[in-house]
Amino acid sequence: MFKFPSYVDLYRSGVLKERVEKALSMLEECRVCPHNCGVNRLKDEKGKCKTGRYAIVSSFFPHLGEEFPIRGFNGSGTIFFSYCNMKCVYCQNYTISQFGEGEEKSPEELAHIMLYLQEAGCHNINLVTPSHVVPQILEALLIAVEKGLKIPIVYNTSSYDSLETLKLLEGIVDIYLADFKYWKEKEGETYSKVKDYPSVAKDAIKEMYRQVGDLKTDERGIAYKGLLIRHLILPDMGESTEKILDFLKDLSPNTAVNIMDQYRPFYKAYKYKEINRRIRYDEYQRAILTAKKKGLTLIS
């Protein structure tokens, strides 16, 4: 039986509009993400994310390359936002995340994109790199719901997220698709140029789990609610991987996790000898076996 996502109820009750107003107020002295830049993005000032009043979109399409519970049979309605609040030296999408490839979109245009992806038969709206543009997303969502949007929302994030911002998303985001990149603070500082990544990510993931719980799928295996963690295996970081998997087991024995082996030394990775190579087969297999021993739910 079809059930409307909970954001529809928030719209009907007026709560969604209140969340939009609160989120937009966070742009005035920006505290949308953990950087807390303090610039007035309502006046198009730009901080670390290089994004002002309106979101920049690189591309949007039915994505058939995500995990099966996300892509399903018809694809995930993916919207790639430009720029990022992290500076990963090995980012494979660096022309988008670092150079800002894309076009600025008004709230009305962004809402139209969401509705287009729903009309195309996508199972969900997949917001990629959304942490710095949550107010703009909510502003567009309000318009889209008014015009009939009714499919689940996926928040596809690095997990470098503000708790204040995440709390605004309770009842709006149905599925959190969250990276957990590093266990050691130095790794985050060296390879993504952010402070306190492990502590920020742990708190963020705990909040995501509190909101949506374990991943839930329908009779077709397609997700409609819950948390799915991605962990990209990096060269010579097996110790961090094991610590991350321990954390996920403590979060919930049923945590769904995708352990990814597609690391390539893109962008500026050649400057860092220790990560200037692909991962070895044994590094990936060790991570898979560790996750299985801990009883985690492996998703691919």
C-alpha cells in the first residue's frame, strides 16, 4: 500500500514552511555546516563552500549506478550540487566539487527538477553533496510538494554536517546515504582539509540514525526509509576502517554498509605518496571479512 513520505504531512501541517524559514535565517550569518563561516549568503556573500544565495546544480538524471536499494529498477533521481564543504584531494568529481561546474538554480527551477525526476519514474530524489545548500533545498522542496512531489528524499552526504541543520531535516529526509571516511582526525585534515571530521561525522551519523533507524526496504528490495553508510577503502588505512566498522556495529548491529573498492588517485592524490595508488585486493577483502564478522548488513 502506497504511503506518502512524512514531509507531505509536515507540509500540510505548516511545519515544513516553518523549517524553510528557520533554515533560510541560518544563511544570514552562515552556520549551515560545521565551518560556521558567518558570511551573509542572503546577500550572496560566499564562505568556504563558495556558494551564495542560490544552489548551483551540475547535473540531474535517473542514476542507475547507486546501490540497488537506492537505484531500484528505474533509477534514483539524482541532483548533483556543485561545490562542497570538504576539499578531498582525491575527489573523482573535482570539477564539480572544487571548480563549481554547473548552473545556479532558483528555488522554482530546483523544484521543477525534482518534479521532472519524479515524472521520469525515479524511486526517490537523491540530493548529492547537500550539506552546504540545505536551506535552498528546503525552499525548493516546499514549492515541489505544493505541486505534487511525493517520493522519498535521499540525503547523500560526506557526513560533515551540522547537527542544527540535520535536526531541521527530521521528518523530511527519508533515507540518509552517508559516507564515513576517516577515523583519525589527521586523515581528515590531510586528505579533506577539514578539522574534527571523525567527531563531526560520528555525531552526525548518530543523529541520522536517531531520525530514520535501520535501512528498510519494500517487497521489491527498494529502500523507503533508513540509514545506509558508505565507506571507501583508502590505501593503508585498514586500522581506521576497522574502527569505523566497530562504531557502526555499536550504532546498530543491523547497520547497512557499502564497503567500496573503487578508490582511484584522482585530482591531487599524486601529491601524497601514501595514497597515490589503487587499493590492493587483500585490503578490500580484509574490510569485507571484518564487516561480516561484526554482523553488519552488506549492501552493494
